[in-house]
Amino acid sequence: MPGRDVAVAGVMLAFAIAAFYESWRMPVFAGQYLSAPGLFPALTAGAIGLLALIVLVVRVPQWLGWRATPAEAPEEPLGSVAQVILCATIVGVSILLMRPLGFIAAGILCTVGLMLAGLGRRPTGGEGLLIAIFGLALPFLTHLLFTRVFLTPLP
Amino acid sequence: MDVWNHVAPLFTPYFLGLMAISTLGGILVGMLPGITVTMSVGLLVGLTFGMPALDALIILTCVFVGGIYGGSQSAILINVPGSPAAAATALEGHEMCKRGQAGKAIGYSTVASFLGTIFGALVLFAVAPAMAEFALQFAAWEYFLLALVGMAISAALCGRSMALGLIGAFLGMLIALVGMDSVWGYQRFTYGSTDLAAGFSFIPAMIGLFGLAEVLHALSAPKGKPLATKITGLMTRFGDYWRYRMALLRASIIGVVIGALPGVGADIAAWVSYGANRQLSKERENYGKGTPEGVVSAEAANNAAVGGTYVPMLTLGIPGDAVTAVILGGMVLHGLRPGPMFFLESPQYFAIIPMIMIIAAICLLVMGLMLATVTPRILSVPAWILFPVVVLLAIVGSYAVNNRLFDVWVMFAFGLLGWGMRALTIPAPPLVLGMILGPMADAEFRRALTASHGSLEPLYTRPLSLLLIGVFIITILASTGLLQKWIRRKSASAPAAGN
């Protein structure tokens, strides 16, 4: 856990420095420093940087083993990271294809892809049939419902 | 306020039917592990966008009430809470299930949730108007401080580290500042993108943060199977509840109070109530072995918190938890503006919302008990069938808010952010609160500074500001352990001084 916190704090410190720099570069209109658009973002970025520094000061000695790490509650199991990357890729590609192919085609890809990824093994005959029916019907019915009833102009 | 005139339109077959169906839907989504109440409400905000404001408010509130309760059934039967608010219920409820008392545990959780919801609704009805009048005294500095206090309380109670929670909250603030500045119209952090000029839409961000992130987590994690396949003995005698009357009362009070703290919510309320009742119980030795008192403590508190979360949302525009943050976003989409002026502009909602909660509680009692017999079958629906539906609705829901593909990408990006935060055990509620409070804090801070010509004097000369600064300091000291150390040192030195 200290290792993860150090990594998070490091990333947030770099982010805070970048955000502070960007806020600093924002213009001041009519000499009104107190209402300048960059004032509040700069303070917020400063607060993030300060908090990240505090986390680093506390956690780095624990991470390096110089100071004992206090007992912490057990972490919730995360599951398979590869599975998460696969599911995220399926969703991302489906969104990417929504404009050129339309919602129904992208929806079929998304539904079938996620069902297979979630199943995590080769489907049996019955499961394959269920995936095929579900994968075709769900995007079609969703498109019908939203374009006809809710009047949403889906691609 | 003419209460009856305001609530009378609710007693039509259409609205009563809508409340019954929404509560049932809430129970079902709350029951299914991985489909959280925040996710469902976020999806529904997108889907109810075209409806009248009252219809949308009824659906969102009833799903909230039903969903918080529904989580207890899966917590009892498979030891996997359907919603985070039911995590404390699993400790005792699942032990009862293992002893063959699943029906009894569900019966206790249903009645406790019903009573907790009614208590929360009555407190909301009684307290919110007075709170709204009090909020009218707030000036710019107080609003800015209120945002800071809310974020500090949320960070202190929601995560394992206050610093990480606060980082999340300030990150949320920065995210909310992307887009056009409210004072000068300057585009901040947009880098020439026209899509970013209006900032990140809140609803797609919430759908991603709580919907897609949850799906990514759930699809990769194994799930339990129901222990009990047949549920019997749901009805318990009145005497059984009378025995736990003090636990019920304590849980309801704790639930409302914790619910009213900005950005904290029902799950923390359930844990605090469970812990407090365990300490004060006459049956302390039965805790951990499956005592109905534990189930009652957690369930009454998490449902009472629903009413509590609406108090700061309606009166100050500060959500009590992530779900009310999403509902707040939905209300704004429908042209309603919760905040200090809301009581003057739309007083009817201060009677309508508690009444919706009371009717939802009645639906919850009837449907919860009826549904319990088929719960094991519902819980056996595999995640790989369920979650593609959620993802498709998340895509459509994000798109429907502004009819923009960019919002779907926002949902996707926040989904990845939410999963990453979960992986790093950084709590999401402070980030949500930061996103809600960011624009308000920015505008009020600059307004206050301009009005006082850069002087910080009003911060320490106005009693309300001083009170808020005091709460902020105490929150920081208490969550970092410094306050406890100081109290211990004081109490250790007091007897020594006496001698």
C-alpha cells in the first residue's frame, strides 16, 4: 500500500505542477487580480501539490522500510486486470465505431464482446445461441426505444 | 406552507403506479451486485431527461430508496452487498442465513428499512425549511468555507487517508473548472477544443465513474452463489421489533445525521450505526454470530440516511452523498435549482420529496417482502448477461444528455478513472463533491475577495465564518488523530495536576 500511495502522490504532484503553471499563465483582465480566471485553479493546484507532498513525506519512509507501516484494512480483491483492459478496449472500440457504423452495429459489437469477455471461456451451444440472440436484439431494441419513444437522435 | 395542496397531486393512479414501479426497480438494481444505486440513478437521469421534472424526481427518489434497501437481500443471501450501503448488513445477515434464518433476516432488514426511510423523510420535512431559512444568512465567504468543510468531512469519513481523499476532492474541483470561466468568459484548460468549452458534463461523468467503473470491476471479479434457495419465515412478531426499539431509534438518528453531512452517505451511516449499537447493546456478545439487532442497526441507518442526504442538497445545493450529487445534476437539467433560494422559489418540493419517500417506504415494505421469495433466482442471473445491458444504457444515457458523442467519451474516460481510483483505494465521493462544489467555490471565492478588496478580515470577524473554520479545523485534527492525542494528553495530565 505505501508503494501505491507514493506512486499516486508522485503523479498528482506532477499534475499539480502542470496545472499550477497553466493557471499562472492565464490572463489578468483589467488589472483585476482578485477575480482573475487563473486564481482559483492555481490555489486548487497548489492544494493538490501540498497534499501530495504530505503523502510523500509520510509514505516514502514507510515504502523504503525506514519506518514501520501501520496495520491497514485488507484490500478488496481487484479481479483480473487483463479482463478489465479487454472489456475497456471493447467498450472504447464500440464508441469509436458509433459514428461511422451507427449505434446498432457498435452496440452488437459491444454486447457480444462484453458477454464473451465476461463469460471468460468458450461458450457452450446454448450460451452461444443466447449471446447471438441477446447481442442482436438488445442494441436493436435500445435503438428503437430511444429514437421512437425518447426521440434521441442516436447515430 | 400548504402541505396537503402540494402533495395531493401525488395521490393519482399514475403517480402511485410510477412510485411503485420505480421502487421495485430500485430494489431489483440494488439487489444485483455490481449495479449500484449511484450507477442506476446516473443512468436514469439520462433516460428521464425528456420527462416532466416531477416524474423524473419521483423515479430518481424511489430508485434511491428501493436501491439502498435492495442491497441488503444479496448481502444476506450471498454475502455480497448489492450496494455499498448494505456491507454492514452482510456481517450479521449472512450469519443468520447460514443458520437457516435467511427469511427472518430479510424480514428484519425490510421492516428496519421501512421505519428508517419514514424517519428520514419526517426529519427532512421538519428540518429542511428551517435549514433553508438559516442558509439565507450565508454570504460569499461562508459558501466558500462550506465547500471546504464539505470536502474535508467527505475526505475524512470516506477513505482510508484524509490526504488522498482531499486530493480527490481538489481534483474534482479542477475538473469542474474546465471550460468557460463564469466571471470573464475565459476558457480555462480547454486548449482550443470547442467540446471542452462548456466543461465536462456532470451526468456522463457520473455514469462513467459509478456505472462503467463498476461494470469493469464486476466483470473481472468472481461472484458468490446464494446460500438459501427457499426463503421462509419472513414475518416476525411485533414483539421482536419492540425488543430492538432503542437500536432502531439510535440507528435512525445516526442515519439522518450522517446522511446530512456533505458527501458522506448511507454506507458510512450503516457502519457508524452498526458500531455504535454494538457498543451500546445488551447482546454485545451475539454480534458477529448473526444477531437481528445488527441487521436492524445497519438497515435502519442506511435508509434513514436517504432523507438526511436531501437536507444539504435541497437547502445548500451541497449533496449529502454521491447519489444525491447525481440527483442534484438531474434536478438542474430539469430547470430546478436546489440551494438557499430553492425554498422561496419552489417550496412545494419540501413537502413533495418527503411524501415520495414515505410512499416509496410503503412500497418497499410490501414489495420487499413479496420479492424475497424469488430473490435467490434473481441473484443467479450471471454478470456476463447483465452488464452488457448496463454498458449499452451507459452509452445511450451519456449521449442522450446533450446528443453529443463527446459526452460518451467523457463517460468512458471517467469510467477508467473510477476503476483506477478503486484499484488505488481512493474514494470517489470526495471527487464527486469537488466536481459539484468547484464552480460554486470558485465564483464565491472571487466574489468574496473582490467585495472585501482582497482583505481576509470577514473570514475571522463573521461568526458563521468562524464556526465553519472551527468545524474545518476539528475535522482535520480528528481525522489525522491529532485531536484524540491532545484529548488523551489532557486527560492524562488532569489527574497528575489533581495529585
